[in-house]
Amino acid sequence: MLLVFGLNLLALAAACLSLSRHHRDLFGSAPSPSRVRLLRIVALVDGVLALAYSIHRMGIELGIVYWACLLMIACAALVLLLAWRPRWALPTAAAMPVIGGVLSVLG
């Protein structure tokens, strides 16, 4: 279920980057309106994919609960990353779904 965690982390990172404060902290400038729209769409799609995969793997009752728990853990991890190591947030958010996907295919 590392894939669900990774997708949630990526969704939250995209949602955070759609805010001008976090975008300015990481890239030095405010995002354009088209980039804000793209980041929000990516956040929505990643969140829905994480929920769908979790429901597929565990059933609807446990899948939603498991997804919500992993969403909270991903949120806490992203808050800590943005507070202490903001430059690590993007590579971590990009790598976690890939690692989770590889491990889910292998396992």
C-alpha cells in the first residue's frame, strides 16, 4: 500500500504547490493561473487514483478507511518536509509513487 501513500503524497504536494506561498518557496515565483489549474487537476486525479486503488485492493469499507489514514500520514509527512526541508518535498513526492508502484508489481 506504499502506492496509495505515494499517490496521496503526490496529490498533497501538487495541492500545496498550487498555493503561491509554497510555489514561491520552492521555485522563487508565484505560479501562473494555468499552472495553478494544472496542479489542482493533478492533485484531484492523484487523490482519486489513490482512493480507487485502495478500494480495489481492500474493498470499499476498509479501502476508504485505509486511504484516509494514509492521507493523514502523507499530510503529516509533507508538513514536516515543507517546514524543515522544503527542497526535499518534490523529489520525495515524485519518488514515492514510483517506488510504491514497483513494489506493488513485484509483490
